[in-house]
Amino acid sequence: MTTLFGRRVLLRPLEPSDFAKWQAVRRRNDEWLTKWEPQRLPGQPDVIEDAHAFGVRCSARLRERQLGTGYGFGVFVDGNFGGEVNLNSIQRGPFQNAYVGYWIDEKLAGNGYIPEALVVVLRFAFEELHLHRVQAAIVPRNDSSLGVAKKLDLREEGTALKYLEINGVWEDHIRMALTAEDWSERGTELIETWIGF
């Protein structure tokens, strides 16, 4: 299992035994999170309410890690589950790219936990996985997620129109990115600022 450490956060893959704590956070944050997520497909089990579906999700993430196509991490603060950061759709060959997504419990928001967790994942992406590019796609009105990207000074690369289905609507997304060259120039500074070691 891949476990990553920040100064205040621990990142590790979620396991079926995490379901009750994950469920409690997701239920409490339903209004905070649902407006930024794709709708559940008709007939698909509700992963928030179905422990088996959550277990299947954990197994899918394990398979992604085994194949090297994705790395999903639960974010733990003081030993408690608080959110997720995921490297998705890793593509090798000439692209060497991944997409990153993140969310946090509303009661923990504003404390810098997600920027810290994101720097930990970026270090892993560039220094361990040797990716060349990590991208984020953010709904323009999602001020919280944009704030995280701006705190880390991810480069804005334009707006992709009707890019992803979010809560039943095809939404534009601002595309943000960091490359291995950026990390070579700024990685040490980001680590010192957000992780402190």
C-alpha cells in the first residue's frame, strides 16, 4: 500500500473498513460536495449508502494502482478521515500525464490541508511516478477548488467548454496544470511552504 506523509496530513488508499467514517463525512457534506460531482447513473448503486458498492470502489482503485493508471488517496488529519486526493487517468507514452481531483470535509476547509495534500501528491507524481504533467479541471464558479490551485500557482491554460457532466449539467472547466519543468523550478519551494521538510 502506498502511504504518503505531509506535515499535518497522511494520505493512504481507502479500504472497505473505512466505509463508516467515509460515509459519515460524505453524508454530512452532501450539499457541500454534490454540486461539484457527476450525477450517479440510473441503476448504479449509491456508493455513499451501500457498503458493498464502496468495497467495489476500493477494489477498482486497487486495480488502478496495480496497473499504474490511477492512485486514489484518503486524506487523514489527526488520524481522522477528512477528504480525498486522486491521481486519475494516468497516461504513459509521449503524454506522461495524470488528472488530479480533490475534496475535503467542509469543517476542515480553509486550513490548508488540501494544498498540503496536493503538494504531497504532486511530489509523488513527479518524483516517484516520473510523470511529465499533472492537470486539474475546475468549474469556474468553484471558488474553493480554484483557490487551492491558485495557492499552488498552477498555470491556467484556458477554459474547456462543456467539458464534464457535473450534477446533471455539462459544465465548462478551467484547465490548470503543472509540468515536470515547473516542479524542477518550484517543487522545493512548494514542499518547504506546504510540508516544511
